[in-house]
Amino acid sequence: MTTIADRLANAHLRITQASQKAARDPSDIHLLAVSKTKPISQIQAAYAAGQRQFGENYVQEGEQKVKQLATQCPEIIWHFIGPLQSNKSKIVAENFDWIHTLSRDKIAKRLNEQRPAGKAPLNVCIQINISNESSKSGCSVEQALQLASDIKKLPNLCLRGIMAIPSAECSPEQQQHELSAMQTLYQTLQQQHSSIDTLSMGMSNDLEAAVTHGSTMVRIGTAIFGARDYS
């Protein structure tokens, strides 16, 4: 029976192999362990194995975990990677280190106003709806360019990059098109904003393709923690 430590090691091996194939330095790609719906004990096991960056999709669940593990796992960096409603922005502003799903100026301003004075600026990735699916959150490429400029004016936010969830079921050609479009947008934004260093792209099933197209942060859940329990 494989342990969480074993599965983490395998995820890192996949990153290393994909990086070498793409002629990239494996240390340039960060592993974000997606722990949504998973118990505290599994996060503790991953932490004991050396994992420090964790992603949560649900505001209240994430808040509880942040508070429960504050003393036991003080080096955790918490990323909010789920959809955010404006009435819950204060929880994210007060408890998380990163948000990957910012796509509206209104939410950006609320997060900026609600970020506690004693905390470092909240790291922000703009979510891009790269596949233009009506069921997905995120903004268009054109909207992202304007939103990036707006975020840079907010002192309690730090613009770090962009995030996308490419189409789950598409042809290899379509996948490549979407990943390439994200890489191009990332490079464009890097030229405009010196703080940008993060292309959050790739999950358990498309990690290798994402690394090939420049991803600097892959979000891995199932391959580390197993299938999620939504009951």
C-alpha cells in the first residue's frame, strides 16, 4: 500500500521527468498539493513528508484547516484555488497567502481593503477562462490585461501570475492550443509587470503537458491524496 509520502515522491518524479524532457530546471516548477475535502491527518502526513504548499477550494473548509494547523504546521503556505463570492472575500483576505481565482476588479478591491495590516500582501493569480466555456469561471485574455493593471494599483495585493483549468475532455490539438495560449499570455504579462513569476497550470492528468508549455506551478490532488470524497 502506497503512502502519501510515496505519492508525493512520485509526483515530484513526474515533474522532474517532464522538466528534463522540456529542457527545464525542475526546481522552477512548484508542487501545490490540493487538499480539498481531505482530513487534517492527510495534510499532516504530507507536511511531515516535506510538502509546504496546499490548495483549498472551499472557503469555510479552508478557514478551519488554516486555523487548526497554524501551530502544528507553521510553515504551510495556503492557496485558495476555488471560486470566490464577494460575501466571503474577507475570510480569504484574512487567512490565505495566495488566491488563484481572481477574475473581477470588484473582488480585487474587496480583498485589498480586507487584507489585515499586519500581513504581507496577498499573492494573486488571475484566472483565465482559456477554453471560453460558459460553465467556467475566469476572464478573457483581453480582460486579464486590464485587470492586471488594476491589481498593480492595490497595495495589499501582489500580482504573481495567471491560472487556468484547460478543457477536461478535448483533443490533444485543442489541449496544446489552450496551454500555448496561456504561455503566450504569461510571457506578455511578464513583460508588462515585473512581479509576475507564476503560471499556475496543470493537474494530475495533464501535468506533463503543462510543464512542456511553461507551467511554474502544478496543482495535484488525486495523485497525492486519492479520489475525493464529496459525501
